[in-house]
Amino acid sequence: MSRSENPIPKSPDYSLLELASVREGDSVGTTLANSVAYAQRGEQLGFKRFWLAEHHNMEGISSSATAVLVGHIAGQTRTIRVGSGGVMLPNHPPLVIAEQFGTLESLYPGRIDLGLGRAPGTDPVTARALRRDGLGAEQFPEDVARLQTLLGPLQPGQPVKAIPGAGTEVPIWLLGSSLYSAQLAAMRGLPYAFAGHFAPRLYREALKVYRDNFQPSNRLEHPYAMLAIPAIPADSMEEAEYLATTSYQRILALFRGQPLWMKPPVASMDGLWNAGEKASVQDFLSLQILGDADSLRKQLRTLLASVEVEELMFTVDVHDPEKRRHALDILAATRD
């Protein structure tokens, strides 16, 4: 079966989401060097975006200083868009984010995205340590509006200015795993990304709510939706099933409240999880696609027959950095 015989319908763009996951025994420096090489490979293959997710107090995840990593990756690449997937806005004053991303846009014009989430990206205790005074997620709509103002053109008499930032019009995305941000993105006329890589349950409903209620804005005339999903591309289905045990072990550790170091794949998960944990991990990863290019193509075709998106963003949780980069070659082969 050739790519031309069975193309994926609707031809969505492909992008990548990165958590800068630390392999057990590796340093953060080694991890981030691998992230750079991974982004560079994605760029060579024509992936559209490379986003980094904000998480805190999670051993095994090194993307907490998201804006710093966005700048690092953008500086080591040339054409791929780089951004946040996302900045957890309740953790930060909008002015600080506007200054950070305005600076990034000034350094790398036309390549920076600002994806915003309203969750803390961590546990409640750490959230309290991070959070500024205020209502947190409850003031998310107002904080989004403040950011839009701060990144927009300066207005006469504007008392608070983002310098750099004002006038840069850094593209703002709303991210979500429920219907709330879908409704807000539709109302504001902003692009929307659904986090199907960890919360797949409501993806159809959220994307439908977004499209059905979208109101054009001066930033976006038509709805633009992205769906994030996990992927384990490999040279065979057997190898993909083996490599997928790395992600199974990490999600199992998440459920157990254990460190999230990326562990090597194992021949079998038997004895590592019980029946209930297996079901929970499989539910968490229910949108995961895995296999060789032909298998992935079929799975993507099935997915895209039930939902309309302009872009797919993949998380690729493969332990070996070289195999992870090779996974992008396989994933890219599924496109038209």
C-alpha cells in the first residue's frame, strides 16, 4: 500500500508536543540536548510546530521553565514554529508572560506560539507555592483578555505596557481537556487545542462545541482546531507494542504518585500492573496510535473520519533517543 493510494483524509498538519522527559539515569542537560535533536529532526521532516508543556514538581519532567526552553529550541532551529503547549496561566501574571513571549517573538519573528491552559500543571501544594494572589483558574478569561491587550497595539494612555511585547501580536491558543476552553476559544475567535494525549474522553464533544460556536475575530476568520494524541511509530507492530511499554510504565507511575522517569521498554507488563491499573492506563491512552506507517495511516484515517481538525500534535514517548527521532520518519510517511 503506497501513501498515494491511501492518503489520510483532510490532510491535517503535523506538530509535536514535548515534555522534555528525563530517562532514568540521564541528566537534565542530556535530556534537553536530546529535545533539541528531536526538534531539529521534526523540522527537517516538515512538522509545523514544536510545543513544550509546563509542569512543576514532577521528577522526570524537565519543562517547568517553559519560556526558557521555547527560546532554546527556537535558537537551535530555523523554520519550525516553537511555543508553549501550554503556559499554565493561573501560575503567572499576564504581564510577565507578555514580556517573555514578546521578547521571544522579537528574537524569532513569526515563529512563536503562546498556548494557554487554565490548570496549574502540578499538584495542589505546588500550585499554592507557584500561584500569585488572586482567583487562579477562576480569572482565566480575564487573564486571557489582559494578555491579548498587552500583546496588541499600544493604545493612547495605556497605563501598563509589555515592553517588549506590545504590538507583537503573538498568536494565542487556548488549550483544554474539557468543554470550558473550547467555549471560550470559540467566543473569543481563537485557535483551540484539545489535550487528547492525556484526557481523551471529551475530545469529540469539545471540538464540536468549538466549531459550532466559533465567532470570527480580527485574529481568526474561521475555526482552527488541533488534537493532541500519543503515538508510538515503529518499523513493525511488534516493535511498537514493545516500545509502548515505556509510556505504560510512566502513566502507571503517575497514577501511583511515583517519579515519572522514562524507563526502558519491557517484554511484558504482566506483574507490573494489576487489572484495574491496566484498564486505567489504557483509558488514559485511548487515543494512542501505534505501529508501522501503514498501521498508523489506517488508525489516523479512522480517527479523522469522526472529528474535524486542522492539525494533529503528537506526543512520542519512546525511550531511546535515536529510535524516537526515527519514529518521526515513520510518522511523516503517513502524510499525503
